[in-house]
Amino acid sequence: MLSATELLKYYETGETNFQGVNLTGIHLFGADLIGIDLNQADLHSAVFILAYLNRAKFNKANLIATKMSGANLSQAELVGAVLKDADLHGAILQGADLRSADLTLANLLDANLMDADLRHADLSGANLTGACLRGANLREENRRYSANLRGATLRKADLRGANLRGADLSKVDLRGANLSEANLVGADLSGADLSEANLKGSSLTEANLVQTNLRAANLFNARLNRAMLMEADLASANLQGSLLAEAKLTKAHLAKANLTQARLGRADLSRANLWEANLKEANLTDAFLARTNLTKADLTEANLTRAEMSSATLTGAILYGATMPDGRIHA
């Protein structure tokens, strides 16, 4: 087993290959170890706080309970590495390869994971509050090879443009997270908390959003066609210009939601609450509005052609210029 002094001495002479060495509990606080090869090394409980580990190799290494807060691991290789309970608070992992890494219960608070490869990584129970995952890859196209985020905390995380296609995000805390332009096609977000999240321009086609909290979320121009939103809370959400064709919104809560120019053709809004919702210029062609609450809703110039709304509540609703189910324009 090498001591910290011995390892640094060898490294300074140009030696970078330390594959498979036992460095359990080693203290390398602030060390400059750029490009070091620690593949399959035992680094259990090691200390790398504020260390420079750019392009370092940790493939299949044992990094259980390591302390790497503030460390620079940009473009590092961590394929298959075990990082259970590791402290990566504020660590820089930009462009790092974390495929199949075990990050269960890891602390990634405010970590930079921009453009990181997290395919098949296990992030269950990890703390990703405030982490930046912009452009990160969490799903390989055409294969069931996605990251496990069950039980993870992603509050206020930056996931702009992240690939989360088909990911399991059920009951995940995503309050205030930035998911603009993210790929969430077919993702399971049932029961998740996305209140005040930014989902502008995101792709949520066929996503499971049953009983999801989207209160005050920004879904401007989001694609939600064929999404399942039964009993979802979308109160005060911004759905302006969003695509909700054939979406299932039974018993959804949309009070005071902004649905201006939303496309809701063939959407099921039965028993939904649209009290004081803004539906100006919305397309509701062939929509199902059985027992829908449209009290005080603004349907100015909305298209309701062939919509089923015979049992809908329209008390105080504004229908100026709206195209009614029978094709006539409401005066």
C-alpha cells in the first residue's frame, strides 16, 4: 500500500500508472494528479477534496465513501466505478464518463455534470440538488439503457437539453428544476414534484404524468401529445402554445392555467377543472369536455368544433368569437 508521499513522488517523476493499487483512506487534499490512471484501484474512504483529477482514470475503481468535494474531474473516466455514499459536493464532472457507475446515495449537491455520460448509472437516492446536468446523456437511444434516478433529489437542478427519454423519474423531487428543451419522451414522472419547474420546449410525448405536481410550471411550447395527465396539478401553469393533442387530462387541475393557443385536439378533459383558465385561441377540436368545469374560463376565439361539452359548466365563461361545436361563431 502506497502512502500519499510515495504516490506523489512517483507521479512527479512522470509515473501515471497506478492501476489496481490499494490506496484505502489515502489523503490527497488539493493534489495535482491530472491524467493519473487509477483503474480498478481501491480508494475506499480516500480524500480527494479540491484535487485536480482532470482526465483521470477510475474505471471500475472502488470509490465508496470517498471525499471528492470541489475536485476537478472534468473528462475523467469512471466507467463502472463504485461511488456509493461518495461526497462530490461541488465537484466538476463536466464531460466525465460515468457509464454504469454506482452513485447510490452519493452527494452531488451543486455538482457540475454538464455533458456527462450517465447511461446506465445508478443515481438512486443521490442528492442532485442544484446540480448542473445540462446536455448530460442519461439514456441511449433505441435501447433500455437509462440511468436510475428513483428517489433522487433534483431540486433546482439544471437539466437543460438532457436526454431523459424513457427515464424512471416517478416521485422524484424536481421542484424548480430547469428542464427546458429536455427529452422526456415516454418518461415516467408519475407522482413527481415539478412545481415551478421550467419545461419550456421540452418533449413529453407519451410521458406518464399521472398525479404529477406541475403547479406554476413553465410548459411554454412543450410537446405533451398523448401524455397521461390524469389528476395532474397544473394550476397556474404556463401551457401557452403547448401541444396536448390526444392527451389524457381527466380530473386534471388547471385552474388559472395559461392555455393560450394550446393545441388540445381530441384531448380528454372530462371532469377537469379549468376555472378561470385562459384558453384564448386554443384548438379544442374534437375535445372531450364531459362535466368539465369552465367557470369564468376565457375561450375567446377558441376552436371548439365537434367538441363534446354538453355537460360542461360554462358559468361566466367568455366565448366571444369562439367556434362552437356546431360550427357557429359565438357573438
